[in-house]
Amino acid sequence: MYLYSLHPEFVTSFSVPRWQEIQKALNQKDLALEFTEAFDEKSNEYYYAAILLRKGYDYPVIVKLCPKNDLLLLNYNKVDGSGFSISMFEDQSALYQLIWEPLEKYLKGVKTIYYSPYEFLNNINMEAAKKKEGAKPIGFAHNMVRVSTTAELLSEQYTSFSNAAVFGDIDYDAP
């Protein structure tokens, strides 16, 4: 309490935002999506889940996705030229079936998906998942924005701009 009495702004700057605040920051065609995991007592295994939020929702929607082990079994490690191990998927459609297919009905009318991966999902290029081989990745159908938490939508970083200047091929060594 002593620190609070001296600097109350310190304590309030670390407050956890409520989901209603995040919902207010969304546009009509935006979706906030937090991935998480939960334990299913019936099957005695962990599974991934998605917490979804859109304008107009009375409360966040939780969607059970896939058993955690199913996703881990799809993963294989490939060593690139530098010797680092890269997580990859041979079959992007299998990734789509496990993660995005259970969410399809919630993606209708969505232009931008702000998503926060969890644990192993941080290693996956979620935008590259395809409904079937030869199809365009989900990243072509939606503007996919990876965030560390959907609470980032409350920061000024995600406000829209009406104009911008873009510079390219700058030669910093030019006289």
C-alpha cells in the first residue's frame, strides 16, 4: 500500500483489461482470438481451445479445437542451412482441420483476425494453413495479425491511419 500511496499510476498501469474493453476496441469485422489449452477429464488429455470475441457478442465464446498431442504428432523438425531446427508441417490442410475448421462458422464476415498463439502454436505459421491442398492459405481470406495478447488492441499501435508515406531503396551512404 505504501508504494500505491506514493505512485498510484504505477499500480493502475499494470491492471488487466476486461474483455469488454477489448471488445470496444474491435471494429465490426474484427475478431479477437486467444488460443489456450484446457484439460478434458473425460478423455484424460489436454486440448487446445480458442477464446473468441467480436462486436455484438454478449460474452466471449470458447471453442474446443483439437487434442494437444494430435497437433504435436503433425509436427516434424527440419534443419535449415544454418543448423537451426525449424518447426514445419508437411500437410497444411491437416493443420487447418485441427485449428481453423472448428472456427469456420465464427469467421464468416470477419476481415481481420487478431490472434494470440499459445505455447507450441507460437512456432506455427498459422496464416499458411490451407483448407485443402492447392487451396489458398487462410491468410489470403483474412488479414491475420499476430499479437502477444489481444489486450494489445487497447494500445495506440492499432489505431488506423488515413494516410502514410512509404520509402524504399534508401541509400544511406549517398553523399
